[in-house]
Amino acid sequence: MAAGPAAPLPRLFEKQSVKRSASFPPLRHAERAKSTKFVVRRSPLGARRGILQAGTMRLPCVLGRGGTSIFKREGDGATPVASMALLFAYRRAAGTVRVVPPMPWRFSRKDDGWCDAPLHAAYNRPVRLPFSQSAETMQRADRLYDLVVVLDWNIVSRRRGAGSAIFLHVAKKGYPPTAGCVAVNPHDMRRLVPFLRTGTRLVVHR
């Protein structure tokens, strides 16, 4: 699969030499765009719910079970208060969001994983499953990762135990809290897709 204009992006992972670690595979359909941002603020419905603003759209979203935090740590269930670049995306071929985002992306595979073991050298990096340490699958059986956008939290500049796998993804039915990600329903994710471009940032407020 051919890489788009954002081909240098995989360099984020090229320095790994850990067995079973995975550089991000070739990307497709990437477009540069003027910098824009999504803004997430807490909803009046509670600390675990939010409102995501993208241009004139205001969409309900769900936050981490730990609410939001300026001191994000691994396993605390909180969504980090931060300005995070949208890096790249995984799509599930038969998922609920069958729309191509104008940013680096690829179809997820059964062996795609993401390491969340703070003491491992591949911490907060994509890995190949099965993996010797703790890692989650990027091809879940439910709808959450039908379209999942990797956010630059603790990736470009990485600290052990500062949190991993912070994504923008599809919410579960009923909007239960996430493990620290930001999630919207499939319909709203499809509305966001045209704005999922290189240069976009997701800004989470307290």
C-alpha cells in the first residue's frame, strides 16, 4: 500500500529494536492541511462526559473513568488535559465507520497491538501480537476501534508511566467512560472524519 505525503511519520518508531515491536506500516491517503483543532470541555452531565467542538459542531463525547487530569499516569483511567496532535488512524474494514479519513491511516490487523507495559522498551508503541508484556489489541471485537485515531500523548516525547494508548475512538452504547481516551458515537465520528487531517490537534480542558 502506497504511502502518502506524511510518509516520514513512521520514523517515530524506527528506533525500536525490541523483538515483536512494530513500526507503523505503510500509510495511505494522507493530506496536509492548515492547522486546526478540536476542543473538548467537560459536560454539565458530569466529569466523565464532555462536549467536543469542531468548527461549528458541538458533539457529545465520553471521557475517562477518572475524569480529566493534569497529572496523567498509567492506569489512572483519566483523560489527559493537554493539546495533542492527531498522528494516524486504524480502520476496521467491516466496522461502523466506513469513511476514509484525510490523514495517515491503515486497516487494522489481528496482530496489531499497543504496548501499555511501562517498564518495557516498547511502552506506548505499536507492537505485534502475541506480545510478551501487557498490550491491547487494535482490532477489538466490539465497535470501539472501528476507527481509532492515535493522539500524541507521551509518544513523540515519552516518559515511563506517564500514560499510554490515548486515542480518539468510537464510544460504547450508552456512553460508559473510557480508560482515558475521548470517544464519540459512530454517527458523530463519521461527521468528524473530514476534519481528521495532519496538523489537527485535540485540546482537552479541565
